[in-house]
Amino acid sequence: MALCPGWVRTEFHECSGMDTSGIPAFLWLDPDRLVTAALRDLRRGVAVSVPGLAYKVVIGLGKTLPRRLTTRLSARTGSRHDH
């Protein structure tokens, strides 16, 4: 199974010097809930696990939008490294 977790609240981002201030709160997943959802999908035989309603919606919308637009949006959203 491939797990596509999105943004998960861990110390990873801080330790790597990433500025995540631009990530909307609704995109952050709780680690315990992520693991629970991933294990449920694994038991069900799901090939690609996308935990969280927000990410399911993003995936669904991404399939309907032109690739050029999704590329531009993803380039503007996300994290930046403090270097």
C-alpha cells in the first residue's frame, strides 16, 4: 500500500528548518488518526491510502482541473526552507 499522508503534525518540519506558516490548519493531520486510518486501509486492501477528508477532496478536485493550473497552485502552496 502507498500512504499519501499530506501534512502531519510532527517535529519533522521544525527539525528540517521548514517554514510551514503557509499551510492552512485544515490540511494538518493528527499522527494518531493518520496511523489509524492507514492501518484500516491496509486491512481493507486499499492500494493508495489518502487519509483525511480534506486530502480526498483535494485529490478529487485535482483530477478535474487542468494540470497546468494544479502545477501552478502546488508551486505556490506548501513549505519553504529557512536557509
